Amino acid sequence: MFSSVSWRNLNFSQRSLGTGESFGDTPNRWNSMKRRVNPQKFQHRWKRKLFLLLLMGFCCASLVLLETEHTRIRMFALLSPPLVQKPKIAFLFIARNRLPLDMVWDAFFQGDRENKFSVFVHSRPGFLLNKATTRSAYFLDRQVNDSIQVDWGGATMILAERILLKHALLDPFNERFVFLSDSCMPLYNFSYTYDYITSTSTSFVDSFADTKEGRYNPKMHPVIPVQNWRKGSQWAVLTRKHAEIVIKDETVFPMFQLHCKRKSLPEFWRHHPLPADPSKEHNCIPDEHYVQTLLAQEGLEGEITRRTLTHTSWDLSSSKRRERQGWHPVTYKLADATPSLVQSIKDIDNIYYETEYRREWCTNKGEPSSCFLFARKFTRPAALRLLNLSALGAL
């Protein structure tokens, strides 16, 4: 019986295998099946490992390349001088409308390659410097947006200067501030002009004691005592310290607004009431006194070079009427525009101040030099002719 059951079980086991194999043959069957399946899995795993190896190699190479580039940049930075913004000169133009000499200044500004200047223009309210009103890219949109109407011989000229300084001081790199008229042109190239102005720590302010009667109004006393009363050209070059003093002034400027006004001239009497006694009027021109008097009032005359850098020729002989003499500078027209004219201005190396019996010898870096970097008043044809003749210091 036992043998019968055992035999049936054995036959069952063989039948259930379906191959006639015994239990002892089962591992061989599974090994055979693994051999049929494993080549595909092995190939898949090999491709995956190869991809990972390539990816790791690419990452390692990228890291090495980045590190090499970073090291090169660090070495270059250590060996190269640091990029430092040099001090800038702010050119402050006071104009009626457009700037007739814009192309002369365009040639001048092209001499800068290091962003060492900025431009600000005060013109009549509402005037815009765009492609229709200027051909120079250096003046596009450079008008201040809070300009005022300026009257010659009035305190509004001082206010226009203060507005220009307010805008220019917003740039922390502006260290010098040059006032220029719309008829003013440069005599030298940008490099020479920049070095001349920045080589000294002083402002250039034409300033001398005004001892003649008729300018100082006693009503200014005691706020502005007569011993601090000064006169000179309005075309000054200020340091940043002095520019900040001008815009912060709340003492001298109000006195000028009240008591410094030009004398009424006969040609203006039809527009203004006839003065009761013209001989008693104080012929005070605010822009010829303000900055000079303010710096004297602040005790800062030791910080200025007491001369202007802008040449102006006053024609005293052309006026037939005594009261008109000296009020208007010479205007240089096309026929006057010659290289010899420019050279004659460049040759001026000293200025005599008769009220102080003082002669100012002009120097640059301790050496004798020309007194003037700019000149006025030039018409547009005259200035363009000089530019075309290359008479303006190779702008």
C-alpha cells in the first residue's frame, strides 16, 4: 500500500512538472530561465551605468572648468587696478532757449572716454532739449524740469544757478560745477580742461572788493556788512563744498532779492515807472556779487582762486552814452572768428584788479599757464568756423 501511494505521488510530481523532470532537476530549469531573461536586464543596467558615468564625467568636467575660470578671474582682478569712478565735472548751462553752440560742445565732450562729466541746462520753462532742438546727444533731455523765467539784472539769475546746483548735486560723483552761458565755448580739449580744473582743491571765483559807490545798498547792513561786499564774474567754477553752501544759503540770498537790483536804464523806462531820482538808484547786478559775497561772508576766501576761467571782453568805447558803458560784452561774429583771436585769449596769463591793486598771475599745477579755459560771447557761425579751422585746442 505504501509503495502504491508513493508511486502515485511520484507520478503526480512528475506529471505536475510537465517535463518528466524530477524535483532534483528544478534548479537547472530556473537557471535556464534566468539565462534567457538576464541578458536583457544586464544590457539595460549596463546602459544606465554608462549614462550615469557619462553624466558624472560631464559634471566633474564642468566643475573643473568653472573652478579654472573662477581662479583666472580672481587672478585678473588681483592683478588689475580696481575700476573706480573718477570725480566728474558738472557743466551747468544757463540758456534762453536752445544752445546755439551745441555742436562745438559735442566735439568737446567726445574727448572724454571715462564718464567724467555731466550736463545740466536751465532754459525757459517748458522748453525741451530733444532731437528737434539739439543735434548733440549730450544735450538730449538735459534741461531741468523746474526752471524759471530769468530776467537779466535780477535775482532770478541767482535762483537759476541754485536750481542747476540742486540738480547737479544729486550725483555724488560730481565734484566740480562750472557755470556757462549759451554763447560760451571751450578753448581747449576735454582732457586739458578736466586736468586744469581738478588739479586744485579750490573753487575759481572772480572776486574783488567793490569800493565804488552805487552797488552796495546800505539796507543790507548788518546782515551783509560792507567789508564783505564783493564783485566779480558770475561764471564761476565751484567745488562740491561751496556748491552745497550756495544751495543751503538762507541768509544772503533773501537780502539780494530785497535790496540788490539793477539800475533802471532809459530804454526800459517805457516798460517800468520812471524813477524819481535815477542818480540815487543802486546799480546792483545780483549775479555779479552773490557767490563772491556769500563766500566772503562765510570766511571761505582762502579756499578760492580769485579769478574766473571764462574770458569776456567788455567794450567800453563803443557806447556813446556814459551810463551805458560796460553793460554789454563784445559779441564775436563770423568775421571775428580767427585762430589769432583764440590764441590772443589763450596768451593772457595775468589779470589786474585795480580796486585791490592786485595782479593775479595764472598758474596750473604750480606752473605759469593761460588764465582762461572758456570764452564768450560767440555767435553760432563764429564758433562753428573756429571748430572747422581746428582753432579750439583739437577738440
